[in-house]
Amino acid sequence: MEFDVFTLLPEVFPPYLESSILQRARQRGLIEVRVHNIRDWAADKHHVTDDVPYGGGGGMVMKPEPVFAAVEAVLGAGPQACCPLILLTPQGRVFNQNIAFELSRLPRLGLLCGRYEGIDERIREHLVTDEISVGDYVLTGGELPALILIDAVSRLLPGVLGDPDGALDDSHASGLLEYPHYTRPPEFRGWKVPEILLSGDHAKINRWRREQSLARTLRQRPGLLERAPLSEADRKFLEEISRSSDSQKP
Ligand SMILES: C[S@@+](CC[C@H](N)C(=O)[O-])C[C@H]1O[C@@H](n2cnc3c(N)ncnc32)[C@H](O)[C@@H]1O
């Protein structure tokens, strides 16, 4: 999958993209990330990319001309554009695993990172095709959100993770939070690994993990259970633990 990132801070990207799983995915040709400096498309002598807002108020606004020029040069213009252009913005639909799956089916994606007070509205209206937020808080720029999106989408692509099924059990992939993990040693400071994980009985381990996922989701994110695909056995287990926690209430 190919990503084209448009930013005023291209130097932010290499340290992360050149580490660990994303680095391996790039070296193996599974993803390609091209980072474009919007400033390179600013036509004036000083490569100005921002200006004061019409109507007054503090902060600066990203000018439309260099952003349009950069995006149209790389992705193509209007209906001829090769792929969607996502604006990272706290005003967009909130990113989640389903959106990551949806995007992972695309061959190519443009990502536009805002800075300052944000972008000139005409960019949003006439260039951007989708808007994504990484949560209800405000960052100084769209670079971290773009990296979050690239990371979450890339690890869903075939071959990127060492374990091909690795992403299937992850939190949110199945609509539930993931079960707890343990590794060696079997006892640390007196805290023991649950006996069942050492038993070698995979059917029992799978059931234990499913129940841990259900219990953890009920405790930490009960709203997720409304949409999660649940079996009869899952529902029975949830009823039992809800009943036993009710009976412990004063
Ligand atoms: C300081 S923010 C501007 C926020 C803007 N004034 C507003 O209230 O919507 C600068 C840039 O950071 C990025 N950004 C900030 N928070 C974000 C979030 N939660 N998700 C995605 N991008 C975000 C956007 O690209 C935004 O244009």
C-alpha cells in the first residue's frame, strides 16, 4: 500500500518510519510512504505557507495555494486524482479499528497534516475527500495522527506482522478488548502466571482467553458489548459475571 503524506514538518516522519515493523514493511515493499514538504510548492521567494486569518483572531492559517499545488502535483487533480485525500483534523470521524480495516483495502492514500489554527476552509471543501480525528483532544499538528493512521493500517496488511493472525485477536478487531498476556518467568515477585496457560490444553486456554476478553470488556468498555458479535456461551458467561458482581454490591 502507498501513502503520500503532505506536511510542513517532514522531518518528523523518518525516525518512526525507520523503526521496527514499519521499517521492515517498507524494506520488503509491503508499504511505501512518501513524505512531501508542502513548503516546496510555495511559489513566492520566502516559501510562505501560512497567513493571518480573515476576520481577525489569533494564530495563523495554512494557505490554499501551496497545499493545492502539492496535492495536485502528486495525486492528480479533481476527478483524475489517484486516491482519497484524508485531512487529519480533530473535527473528523474518530479513527478506530473498523476505519483502519476499511482504509487497508485501498492501494493508495493521501494524508494531509494541518498546523497552526488549521487549513483554509477551501482546502477542506474542494480538495479533501475524508476527515479523520485521532480523538477528542487537540494536538499541535496532524503529523502524529498521520503516523498513527499509517501504523494502524499497515499492520493489517498481509505479511506486515510476523504472525499472520496477530491482528485478529487484537483489542477492537473482534469488537472486544484483548485477553491478558504473560511471558516468562512463571512467577515474578510472588505473582504467578495463571495455571491454565501452563497446562498445554489449548481448548481450555482458548475458552479462558475468550472469557478474559469478555470480562475485561464488560469492566472497562461495556459499551463495546452492544455491537460485538457474541455467541450463546458468551452471553451466558456475561450474565453470570454480571450477576455475581451484582450480588457483591453492598
Ligand atoms: C492546533 S490544531 C488546529 C485545531 C483547529 N483550530 C480546531 O479547533 O479544529 C492543528 C492541526 O493539528 C491536527 N490535529 C490536531 N488535533 C488532531 C486530532 N485530534 N486528530 C487529527 N488531527 C489533529 C490537524 O491537522 C490540525 O489542523
